[in-house]
Amino acid sequence: MNKIILTLASVILILASLYFITAFHFNSFEKTSSMPFTHTYTKAFCDESNFCQDYEIICKGKELIKTNTITGATIQQEKDWEDPRTKSQIKKLCD
């Protein structure tokens, strides 16, 4: 009889723990998933003479926070080089 009560109490305790852990986890996820997050990536910008400079782009959600030049990350492309990216790909920073 004591073994049955002990086993039942253990099962209830385990199930209650699992319930609270998953409820807390998913509740926390829902709250943070709607908040904008900060992300960083790099992108090269080229001028009319095909001189390209890499920049670090810092975004919070779709808002541009800051751009930083990356020292030493430059290249002078050939005179007849054409950027394979479309104009909209170059201009989109935080989408």
C-alpha cells in the first residue's frame, strides 16, 4: 500500500513539474518572440569607380541602429565589373 502511494505521489510530482516547466518555457517564448531582436551582419557597398568597402550592419528588428566600416575589408574591382546584386538587394539593410 505504501509503495502504491509513493509511486502515485512520484508520478503526480513528475507530471506537475513537467507541466510547469513547459508552461513557463512556452509562455516566455511567446513574450520574447514578438519583441524585436538585434542582429548583425556584413555588407559591401561599391561606388561608381567599383571601389567596394565592407560594413558591419547592426539592426534591431527592421530598424537600422548603426553601420561600422570594417578596416582592411576593401577591394578595387575591375573597371568593367558589374555588381551582380540588384539595386533592391543592396539598399535593403534590415529586412
